[in-house]
Amino acid sequence: MICDTFRKFADDVVKPLAEDIHRQDKLIPDEILQPLREMGCFGLSVPERFGGLKPDDREDSVGMVIVTEELSRGSLGAAGSLITRPEIMARAIMEGGTDEQQARWLPDIAAGDPLCAISVTEPNTGSDVASVALKATRTEGGWLLNGGKTWCTFAGKAGAILVLARTEPDAKPPHKGLSLFVVEKPVHEGHEIEYIQDNGGKMSGRAIATLGYRGMHSFEMFYDDFFVPDDCLIGEEGGRGKGFYFTMRGFMGGRLQTAARACGLMRAAFEDSVSYASDRKVFGQAVAQYPLSLAKIVKMAANIVACRAFTHEVAALMDRGEGAMEASLVKLISCRAAEWVTREALQMYGGMGYAEESPVSRYFADARVLSIFEGAEETLAIRVVGKALVEQGRELRDKQARSALGKLSKEDLVGWQKRLAEKGWATTNWPSEYGGSSFTPTQSYIFDLERARVGAPGVVPFGITMVAPVIMKFGTEDQKKNFLPKIQNSDIWFCQGYSEPGSGSDLASLSTKAEDKGDHYLVNGVKTWTTLAQYADWMFCLVRTSQEDIRQLGISFILIDMKTPGIEVKPIITLDQPGEGFQEINMVYFEDVKVPKENLVGEEGKGWTCAKYLLEFERGNAYSPSLKGAMNHLKTFAQAEQNGAGQSYAESADFQRRFNDVEIQILAMEYTELRILGALAAGQNVGPESSMLKTRGTELQQAVTELAMEISGHYALPLDQSTPYPGDNFQAVGPQDANGTAQEYFNARKVSIYAGSNEIQRNIMSKLVLGL
């Protein structure tokens, strides 16, 4: 019902006024404001006991998302952002305000009288809120504000501005010196603000001309000895130095709301562009009927559906008191999607899309601001990935591209992982008690997304991602103390000893024996498909310690020092024909290898439990960040290379159809992963979903390499087997981007086989999910 009410209001009231507001740069008129006041729109985040619509005993972020999306569908600037500022101010006051302050301001906020503005950003701080410098100096009965602010939206029309200022100039860290004030002022209707107090204090401002997002006017603000009474400091004396935290509490909802605004804007652009493309005929056929247009429409719809689902999921998390990082992530993803959707909508309009009279040009201009306010997307990413590491990652990416085989040496990877470890980012999935970063699944996802975006390598998984969690869960205290710090700092490397000749996906049939010899085991047998065994210091290995009717019961999980006498590593030559020493896959032979009993992890005969636990980490990782990074690289490559018809691959309708198909599948994969992240954030475990991710992720990895092969054409034919080394003078045949394409293509054939073939994964899913 609430959705229908605000959708009708957007169609009947907002849309007819939106174009004039945008093109004439007008303020939002009372024809929009007054009905929204009467509907209680400004009180969506204010508890019922203060006259708002939010239940007193719980949050209602979902309702706020619905209203925001529908109003933004009418107009982002003229309606969709109206409830953002009241929400931020209300949440900040609820978080830190005294009882008297809540009773004083919240009912008025809910009534929409006065209207609100938020004044946090400064010319030299932007999204770096902790660096705010506007001074608040103690004076008799209150505070004097001195300094400037910028991008204070709706400051003219507002009667109350939430201002973040520095009250403790010497506080360390600096964010603890910030306090939050409610500054009251008269309403100004124009593009200029000037308010002089009786004591001579002055507030002034001027509206900033903007490309889009018009209707509210964003102001540069100046405060000269502007007096603010003591009772306007949120929390009064108890709120000094806590303004940063109150502000962040408000912004958490603001970021979710921005995601909802992006969804509404995308829907408007989609609806208008599809309608136009269905009516507009080119060469006797509607634009919407051409295959490229259809592919574009499907991809636009997929983005919108996925973003809406993710936004509602995060809203539900916030209603449970969770979702702070997820709010940043959904804002980041939805705003990026909105830029793309509105750009493609404009493209479907053709020349008319470039004309200001078309609504789609407004959607395109409005979308650009979404990625900037409430925390620029770069800032949201930097919360997880530091600039220095990004640059180091780019260096490694470039070094890998220049090498003859597209490979990095062990020394390169160890150096990279040690730099990550210095920042605490090598072990983002580890709990803090073991020296990890305790990243949430969402934080880890953002880290991977930004790492893949710049082409930086990930961590080699066998130690950090795979065996370490097993040691944490099943290992002894001595094993934890001995292995975990060395794994974290990449002082030791592990390889995985699971598969054997004749025991691949049917792992329970393994036959490598570990005979009990009192204080040690004597291991004999063979392991195969052992990745990077030639580099490994240790192997985590499944061995048979007894023969049981149920095969899984006789298996144990042990750690083997690869320097132990009796171990021999031999390379397996694979399709990609790696150079000597650069093979990935090996056979490992054990002949009377002594393994101390203290290297048994968990109980003897219970290794299958450890193995299943580990496989969830091997199969359940997110694939979409690296896939998206690869597709972005291919876009650039496709623009530079020509096909046999003399046009770039980016201009080829046939190639674009297949490229778009893969991209849509990756998008669907991404949002499946995000739904699973939501489940993990709620404390649920990954079960058969890990098999689903492994199956789809590996098939898409192969699809991406097939596209790369097509673009490379005959330049992919050379399969150089020389060994790269620092300073080598290897010259690629053809464009640099084609170097290593064939190796990657052949190498990717293995991904649908290892960690349990995809056929086995489908059997698991059919049994556990479908009950077949």
C-alpha cells in the first residue's frame, strides 16, 4: 500500500513538475512539499512517540527504502532526496541527543517544519569526515563557529542545519575532537544566504551551480563568529568529542537511502528508454527489436532487479541492528550501476538523449552525483584497500603482464603477501585472536573487488585461506602457535595433498597409507594434481590410517614437512605447457616418510571432518570480483583490436552479444554471492551454496578466457616456453594484452575439475538442495 501511494504521488505530482525544476534550477515548490508533510514523509525515521512513523520498538529501514525509491523514480532532485536530511539528523539526535533535545527537535523534524540540511563536508576534506576543521570555540553561554563548509544541500530552505565542528583542536586521533550542533536559522528562498545575529555573528552562503540534482540547491557556507547556544550541542557537555560517531550513525542510513535513490533513478531511466525504443523506428524496425538493444535492455533490467534485492536485504539487516559495512557496499554497487544504466538509457535515445528536453538527460546528470555524496565510491573502497597497496598491486600486475608466461615467481608473491601482512590484510578472514583483521564477509568482498579492479594478485590460498582455518578449529594449541604466525607472514608455504591417481572427486577412496609406528607415522603413497608443490615447505595431507567399512572413517589429516627424506616432487606437463620450474601441477611421491604424531590435526580417523570443513573455504570464495576485473580489461582490449571485417571487436554486434551474455551471467553471479554474504553476516553457514558458487564461477572463468582468445586471434597462437626472469628482454608477439592468452585459456580448463569436478558439485546440489 505504501509503495502504491508514493508511486501514484510520483506519477501525478512530481513528474509533471520535475523537468521545469531541473531546467529552470528552481527550488522544490510547496505543491510537492506540503503533501509530503501531510503524508508524514519527513517522519519516516522519527519514532512514533515523537510524532513520526517509525515504530518505537524497532527500525523500519525497509519502509524508508520503499518510499525513497518511489520518490526518486519521480525525480531525484525534486523528491527522492527530501527525506535523507531529516533521516540523518533524526538518527544523530536519537543516537546522542539528550531527552530534552529529542523532545525539542524530533517532533518538528517529523512534521517537516523546519526542513533540514546537513553541513559536514568542507572544501579540503570531502568524504574524509575525520579531517573537518570548522572551529567551534567556547564562549559564554555557547560556542562561536568560524570557518567554511561546502555542498550543504537545501541550506537555504532549511530552518535547521546539522553542523559538524571541531571543539577539541588537539584531540588524538583527530576524529575525537569533533562535536555536532543543530544550528537554527531563518528560511531563504533564493540562491544566496545572509543571516546576521544581534551579536554581530554572521552566516552566509551561495548556491553552487551543478550539472544535475537540482531542486534543493547545494550551498557553500561561511560562519563568522556565529553564535550557537550550549543546548544546541547534541548531547550537550556529554556530547563533546562524539560528533563523529553521531554523524556516522546518521550516514549509515543515508548510504542505504542513496542505494534506494539509485534504484528509483534506474527504474525511471529504464521505463522511459524502453518506451522510447519501442516507439522509435530505425530502418523500418523499432530500436528495441534489434539484438544489441535487447541485450542492453536485459542487462539493464538485471542490474535493477539485483540492486533492489540487495538494497532490501541490507535494509532488513539494519532493522536488526546490523549492516553498517553492507550499507557502504550496497551504496557503492548501486550507484555504479545507476551510472551505467542511465548512460545506456541515454544511448538508446540517440540524439534526443543528448537534448535537455528529454528526461533521460536529467537522469544521466543526476546519476553522476550518487557515487559522490554520502561517501564517494573511492572513499568507500579505501576504507578497505590502502592507496599504497593498490600501487604495489599495479606494479605486480604490470610485471606479470611483461613476463613471458604471465607468471609471477614465488619471491614476487611472498613479497606481496608480506606487504599485505604488514597492514593486516593478508589474513582478512582470520579472527583477531589469531592476528587476523576479523573482516566481515562484506569487508572481505570489498577488498577482493578493489584488488581485482587494479589487477593485483590475491594470496596463495593453501596456507592462509585453507589449512589455517582447519588448524584454528581442530588443531592443538602448539600447532596454532607454531604454524599460524608463520602462515600469516608467508614464512612457510603449504600445498594440498588430497587427490591421488584413481581418487579424484571420489576422495574417500584414497589409498596413501600412514602406518602407526609409535611416536610417528610412516607414510607411503602418491598424491597428484598438487599445485605449487615445488615451492611448498609443508603439505596438509589426507592419509589412510585404518581400513573401515565406511571409507571416510579411516582417513586422518596430517601436516608433512616437504623437506622430509623420502619425498619426491615431479612436474605434470599440462595443456598450457609451462616453462621449467613454472609448472603449477605436480605428482608427489612418498616412500617411508616419517611424520611425527604431533603433526596429526584433530583426532585420528576423523580427517574427513577436517577435509569437508576445508573444502567449504576452497569452493566458497567469491568469484565475481576477479571476473569483473577481467571483463573490464577485455573491454579495453576489445576497443583496441580489430576483427576480420575491419571493425573493433567492441563494435561487432556478434561479439558484443556474447560479451554481454557473459557479463550478465557474472552480474547474476555477483548478486548471488552478495545474497550469500548477507546470510553469512546473519550468522548462517555456507552449505551446498559453495558447490553452486564453484560450478558457476569456474564456468564463467572459462568463458572469459574464451572471449580473450577471440580478441587475440592469431596473436594467441605463440605458446612461448622460455622461463621469465627479472630484466629479461622477452618481446610479445602482437599486442601486449594478447601475451599469455593461450596459456590462460588452457590453464582455465582445470578450474571446472579441481576441488571436486563440476559434475560432482551438481550431484551435491541435486541431493542436498533438490532432494534427488
